Amino acid sequence: MGSKGLATPERRSGQSFNSYIVCLQAILNGDGIGGDFLLDDYIASGRLQRASSLRLETRRGYFCCLQEQAAEKPEARFFMDWVCQLVK
């Protein structure tokens, strides 16, 4: 955030989520904010609004892995390819 001219907020205790679905529900309930390409449909529909026009890069990545036996299933490969296309 410093690179955008904003002060980095102090880390406070509070809610944190390790599940996208739980985090999304909290955002939809008005209990927080989030930033992710997966929210674009909610923003387009008006269910969510952008808190700011600033966009921040986090230098974090997402990984998609298949177990060996799942990699042989065409539907698993199709799903993985679809997810990877979302982030390109």
C-alpha cells in the first residue's frame, strides 16, 4: 500500500478466514472487504461495490493441483484448465 501513497494499516485482531466461501459470505453480509477477480460478477450485478478505485498487487499466487488418480479424469482436467483460464 505504501507504493500507492497509502499508509500501511496496523494489523489488528479480528475475523480472518481460510475459506473463500466463508470470506465471501462475510463480505456479502457487510462484515468486511475483499479484493479478488472472483468478486467481479458480484460487483457487476451490484451486490458488491468497489471500496476504492485503487488496485493493489499482493505478489501472492494461487496453485491448482490434481492428485495422480484425478489427473487421469477428463472432467478434472477440464475443471483445472477452466480455473487457470480465469486468472490469465
